[in-house]
Amino acid sequence: MGAASGRTGRPPLTAERKAAIRLEIARAAVDLFIAQGVAATTGEQIGQAVGVSARTVWRYFPTKESCVRPLLSTGVDTIAEALRHWEHGRPLPDAFDHLWATDAALPGPDVGALLRLARTEPALRAVWLQTHDEAEPVFARALAERARLPADDVRPALWAAMLNAALRAAVEHHAYRTAEPAADPAAVRADLTASVRTALSAAAAGVT
């Protein structure tokens, strides 16, 4: 009898490893977009920067612009979890206090640079808006659970829309006012936190 039959080659990638590859591709894409522009950047170049083939890039993302999505969607689940545990009577920004310290709910400098570029790149802008569009029902479900409301109640959807708009406006406001490179990363981070807290406070005025 020969060797036992079965699958050969490399073992399948774990979900964690796939997520890590997606994030590596996203960061490489942003770096290339900033350095040489979106139009001049190819899938082959993005793959080379990460050490994978262009075929691998396209397996994870349908377009080069969509490569940045992992950077934009980071923190959605973390924010939703914080919303579920937001205590009634507690200011909304305070519900995220434990996240500000770990940067778990705040976008990194890559996102700021990406948003500044997206002002003149409609395809990147579309990815940014789509990411928020997909986050909104996640926030709505979390708020419905918190309020113990049925899934078809319109109020969590309205609250989520306000929250989502506040987060997007705060991050954009910060990104557009921040110069590159940042002279004082700590001050930049503090400004982003302050912008998000202010926006959340304004949105919470309509959330009970």
C-alpha cells in the first residue's frame, strides 16, 4: 500500500490568518494610493507589497479600491458591543471610555490619510460610505437589544442612523483638519477622541 490518500499541500488558512492578510493588503493599498495615486496603483503592486500574488488580492477583494475596507470597518463589532452594555442614564460617550484607552473603537492614522485622499477619489469615497451603510444595521440590532425592543421597531434604526452619522462626521472632521505627517501623534489622537465624544453627545440627545 502506498501513502494514505488525502489532501496534500498547505493546510487551509484560519479565519484569523485570513483577517490578518486582508488587513495587510489594506495597509499596503493605502500606502501605495498615497504614494502614487489610485489610478497608478495595480493589484500586482499591492500584492507585491504584501508578498502575495495579484490573484490572492483579487480573491479577497473585487477591486483595488475595496482593498481598504478592513481599515474602515475596524471597530464596528466593538462599538456594537459597547452599545449593548450602555447603561441607561449614562452619557453615551462614557460608554466607550474603556475603548478610548485601547484604541479599539478609534480609526488609526491610515484611515485619516485615506479619507483625505477619498475627497478627490470617488471610488474610495464610495467604499467609505458603503462601510458605514453596512455598520448601521449592526448598531441598530445592538440598540434594540439594549432597549429590549423588537427587531421591527423603527426607533433603533433611527438611533443607529444618528449614531452612524455622528461617527462618520466626527472622523471626517478630524481627518480633514489633521496635517500629515503628524507632529504630535498623542495630540492627534486626543483631538480625534474629543471629536468623537462631541459627536456622540450630539447624537445621544435624540437617543433614550
